[in-house]
Amino acid sequence: MNDRQELAGFLRGCRERLCPADVGLPDGARRRTAGLRREEVARLAGMSVDYYARLEQNRGPHPSRHLLAALARALRLEEDGRDRLFHLAGYVAPEWSSGADQHVSPAILLILDRLHDVPAQVMSDSGDVLAQNAMAAALLGPNVGRNVVVRWFTEPASRLRYRAADADGMSRAYVADLRAALVGRPDDPRPAALVTRLRAGSAEFAALWGEVGGGRDVGGQRDVGGRGAVGGSREVGLTVRHAEIGEITVRRQVLVAGEAGLRVVVYTAPAGSSAAGRLALLRVVGVQTMSA
């Protein structure tokens, strides 16, 4: 049963036990109360401040499993805390997930927080952005809770941050990552459903997925080989256009985390390069001046 009052108190208690350094945020001005501010939790979870405030005030709508998972990550909950959060909201805690409601341990999030001078984000192997640091939000836009593969192939505006010359490489990298997820988890229906959705919604994706024949049925269609991409992409070069700083050329490096289905994606530039200097400037500019 959904216990809204207990849920509100639990959220407040979890927020108040954290300090900015625990979640990779600067201390900023003097704080009148202990813990994180509501707007900081909301930003970390990828939701509106008003929505989160209403949850804490016992007057919010019933949160979805996806939002609860995002809150568990923002509040750095271990699995038992995540399970309690789900129970208070009236849900059975997930035994395991590889999608947008996937749990990310505080240890992985601590690594993300420590990567304060480079853009980095934690993603599921099928493209869901589960967490990102401030540098990633400034470079790529705040994408927590969104699937970058779906955005790339179905929302043309999502490509405006990148050069047209890099589009083919990015498309192939995303297809390779999704193929690796499909091969790695043949009994999980979600990667197959995502492939079916993208085949129907994007001619480009359908063409890339079907470049090489052979394979097994996926969603009623044949799963094909695809240029040896089963291992997934590990490193791709790309240039990101930032509205204030200009073009920043980085390497997108995918690191496989110890937790099943998780990827830590880091964007780096060679030391001493102009791109490294622009990343340093990005750290100063931050999210505040970021343009969509």
C-alpha cells in the first residue's frame, strides 16, 4: 500500500543526511539547514523541483517506478534503502533491471562524482542515462532519465550539438551498443522491444541494423550480424558544439562497470590540447549558461 506520509518523511531524512560533497556538488553559499537542497535532489534525479517538493510535502502524485529509481540514485541509496523507497510507494522492489529503473550502487556514483574535471555519465547498456556529472550535463545537456539511442534516431534536434561529419560514427556506435545488449541478455525482452521500436521509427536505424544478413529473430524480424559490432563500441571521436565555448573535440570512451549492464561513459581530450583547455573552461562556465 502506498504510504505517502512515510514516503515524504523517508525522502526528507535521506536528503538531510547528505552533504553536497557526497554527491559531487560544491558547498556553495552558507546553508541554513543540514543536507542537500530540494532543487539539488531534483536536478540529480532529472525531475522538476516542484514535483519533488510535493513528494516531500505529502501532496504529490503517485511516483512511477522510473522516478523512484532516479530518486534512489540521487539520494545514494544502497539496495535496502532502494527497496524501502519502493515499498513505501506501493511497489515491489525490482529484483534486477537493465532499463531506466536500474539501480546504480553508491560506489559507482562515487566514481562519477570524483570525475569532476571531465564529462562522465552512467548508462545502461541499451542507452538509458541513469546519472551524469555536472560536466556531462554542461557538455551534452541534462539527459538523466532519457534514452540517448531513441533520441538520436527519432529526434533530429538531438543531433544539433554534433558535427554532421560525426553522425555516421555515432549512429554505428549506438547500433553496436544496442546489439551487444541484445546478444548479452537474450532473455530480457527490453532490448528486443527497443530494436523493434527503432526499426519501425527510423529508416537509418533499420538500414544500419540490416547491413549484414544472418542471425536470429528479434521482434518478428531477423537479428543480423552488423560489421562485427557484437562486442559493442568502446571509443568514438566526436566534436560537440557548445553555445558559449564553441566546438570541443573529445573521445567518447565506454568503460564496462562491474554491475551487470552498466557503462561509465567518459569524454576526454589529450592533455595540453585546445580541447582540454575548452573542457577546463566548460568546468568554469558550468550548466548555468548551457543552451539547448
